[in-house]
Amino acid sequence: MNEAILKTQELKKVYGGSVVTEALRGIDLEVMRGNFTCIVGPSGHGKSTLLHILGGLDRPTSGKVFLDGVDMTQLSDNELTEIRLRRTGFVFQFFNLVPNLTALENVELPLMFAGISANKQELKAKDLLDLLGLADKLNSKPNQLSGGQQQRVAIARALANEPDILLMDEPTGNLDSGSGAEVLDYVVRVNKEGKTIVLVTHHEGIAERAQQIVRVVDGIIQ
Ligand SMILES: Nc1ncnc2c1ncn2[C@@H]1O[C@H](COP(=O)(O)OP(=O)(O)OP(=O)(O)O)[C@@H](O)[C@H]1O
Ligand SMILES: [Mg+2]
């Protein structure tokens, strides 16, 4: 258990354009397998930038990111796409569900892309929605679900391909405190099932539930 599933070395990100922004200025981070890590820090200080790079959604300007020992910065675009499909799961503040698909179909979607048979898609998706407390909402469309329920569908979808790590950017940022707390309870449950989780949040209350708190200020870890 005691090994880093994610590790960064001297990670830097500079955004170019008319204004040059040093969003990350040398991040050294370790996330242990099975841990629940929260990234906190002021707005605009590099949290999302860091999370996107950890998930293979973006590339750093310099430095290294090891996912299970493999340096993601050395991978081709195609290899990075594979990582995003199979190794990392992403949840965003806005749930990004497909509006005309049911909860079940939304969770089946990544399984379909991965070439899983229809039977297995359904079994897996039902299992996950059950884990997220949505066994009675399989056939509901997103607009028939509350914000918290939609976010739980998004979490189930992110878990569909059994990623090594679940990355979440302000997953409760768009929810009232009640549904936010409920979603957090499910996040903790998913972590207890063994999933490694990295979650970006503004809420200290959420960070308190994590095993590791990483404070990113001005692009570096404090
Ligand atoms: N695509 C981009 N192009 C240029 N600058 C960017 C881009 N994305 C982010 N930045 C800049 O990089 C810095 C860090 O942004 P980032 O989104 O990582 O902050 P954050 O900590 O997630 O903020 P918030 O809490 O408001 O979500 C900011 O100054 C931002 O303006
Ligand atoms: Mg952000």
C-alpha cells in the first residue's frame, strides 16, 4: 500500500500569450495509493492547473509527473489519451452529463468507448450507481435529478473504467451545503472502497476529511 501512485518533480506551468502567467512554479507532490488528498488554496493560484496536469488533461512546461512510475511528460498525445481514458477519472464543478441520456446510459458511455460488451456495461454501471446511492434513479435524465444526484452520476461515470485515481475539481462548488456534504460522504465512501482521490476545494470543511492537505499558494506548495 505504501507507495506513491502519483508523484511530481519540479513541476512548472507557464501560460503564454500577451500576459505571461507562471501558474505553477515548482511543485513536488506525492500521492500515496489509496489516499484521499485535498488541494486547497486561494483562487487563481494554480489548483486546477495542477489537477489537470496530474490527470493528463494538460502538459507542464517543465518538470515530471509519474503515474504509477511512468513519466507522463514523456508520453505521446495518443498515449496520454489512453491514460485519460483508462487510468484517470475526472469530475468537474459542472457535472457535464449528457442531457438526453439517462443516469445509467451516462455511466455506460465510457464503458462503451472502452469496447466493453453491452451486458457488462450495464452490470458495471448499475453497480457504480448503487455505490453512489442512485439505484432508484437509473432511468432518470439529468434534468430529473438534483444537483447532488447529478454530481454522483458524474462520479460514477468517472469511476466506470476503474481508473487508478479519481481527480475532482470543486465537485461541490455548484451545490448547496446540504447536497455538498452528501456528495462528500459518497466521495469518502468511494475512497474507503480503495480508490485514490485528489480533490480541489475552497472548503476547509471538506479538506478536514482528507488524509493529506496540500496548500497551493502562488504556484508552490506551502
Ligand atoms: N488556459 C490558460 N491560459 C492562460 N492563463 C491561464 C490559463 N488557465 C489558467 N491560467 C492562469 O493561471 C493561474 C492559475 O489558474 P488556475 O485555474 O490553476 O487557478 P485555481 O487555483 O484553480 O483558481 P480557482 O480557485 O479560481 O479555480 C491564474 O492566474 C490563471 O489566470
Ligand atoms: Mg480552479
